[in-house]
Amino acid sequence: ASGGRTRRRSNAAVAAARNAKEVLAQLSVTESALKWKERSELLKQLAAALERVSQATVQTPRGEPGAPQMSPRRDQAGVAESVSGLALVQDLLGSKDRSKNVHVVTGTLAVFKTAANIVGLGAGLHAAWRVVFPVVLSLLKDSAKTVAAAALSVLDSLHLRCFRLRDASTVPFIIAELQQLGGGGVGGGKPGAGAKSAASFITWILRALKLENEVVLPPSEQEGDYKAVNEQLARALMGLLGHREIKTRDLTAQALSALLLAAQAHGMSEAEISALLAPLSTAHPKPFAR
């Protein structure tokens, strides 16, 4: 019985991968040759086909804490199509004149989410990741709620399966986003245009930190030096303690606490933590006391 189910799942994955390949061929038409409705519909079809592949091949439910960080076999059905999907998303979101149409952007994000889930840990090693991941982070603050919600769905789905906050493939982009929101320094500076929506980004950071603190994670080759990365993240978060929004300041203090508790659990001494936070004693005494 189990053998029959395995064959059916395999056949379903092969059929869905074939469908994805056909849709990818249609999407390879130049941008000017497709109207936004056509492109949006094809992106939905591609995401749906890859979702069927995922359901037949990815064993751990997406979003489940501790989802395995592993790469599938290269000959597994749908992997080649997923890698092509990542390249397609890179072209669509990485272009300076990329479409701002809500339907096209959300469809592109759906393709990225499902394709990366199939590729697994290997997603962070592809060139597309370095282009797309920072765009997804920035879209958390998008003025269109549907786009921001789609970006959040991507990050929640891929977190732990494809990346951790401290991975070399992700942490530089997270720190850059935090620095941009905080003005680049401990005092926070003058927040930019995205400052009003900084809370959405910090909310996700806080949730991801808490999740990584709660679950037992296997060692990761991509994770950088724990102490050094924690210090970098802490300094970047400290730049938002002077943010003009109370909600953002409060969320940042919570995120900083969660980060430092994890650092302490991994061997960072109280003296080292105090030295790291020393600039706050005069710049922001209230969060420093917390």
C-alpha cells in the first residue's frame, strides 16, 4: 500500500513538473509581449504547478518549526523547474523597471515561495537569492497591503526551511534593512520614508528570533560566527531604539532582548553584553534599563 502511495506521489510530481515547465516556457516571452493580466495569470499557474510538486515531494509541512534544512536530489521531479522559477523571479523583481502591478508582484512572490521551498536549503546558494531576498524584505513595508502580506507569507514559509536569521546568505541583507530604517546609527538619525512602516519589519524579526530560540535547530554550515553576527544584529537594532514611533521602539527593545538572551545562552558573558549596550546608557536610558 505504501509503495502504491509513493508511486502516485511520484507520478503527481512528474506531471506537475511538466506543467510548470510548459508555463515557464510561456513566461519566457519578453515583457513587452505580455500584458499584466496575462503575466499575472501565468504566474498563478506556475505557482500552482510548483505547489503540486511541493505537496508530492516536500515531506515536512511548510511553516512547521524545525522544518528540515536540506536540499533535494538534483534528479528529483520539479527541482530543475524550481531553479528556473527562481531565475525567473530574479529577472522580474531584480529589474530596475520591474512591474509595480500588485497582481504581478504577488504572483511573482508566490512563485518564489513555492520554488524556494522545493529547493530547500540550496535556495540560499543561488544567485537569485541574493537579488530577491532583499527585495522581499523591503516589500514588508510596501504601501499595498496585499503585497506586504505576500512578502510576510514568503518569509514565514521559508524561515528555518531555507534560511535562518544568522545565515551568511541572509544576515547582511537584514542588517542593511535595519540600518536603513534606523538611519545608520545608535541614535536612529532621521528616519527615511519607510520609517512609518518599520514596525512590520521589526514584528517579523521578533517573531523569527523567538522561533529560533524555541526550537532545537541542527548545526548549519551557512550560519556565521554566532557571537559576531549577534553583535552586528544588536547594533543594527539599537539604531531603531530612537525611532519616532513608540510601537517600533517597543518592538525593537523586545527583539534586542530576545537576541541577547540567545547570545547569553550561547556563551556571551554579561560583561560583553554590557559593553555592547554601553552607548545606550546615555542615548536611550529607558530601553537600556530594560
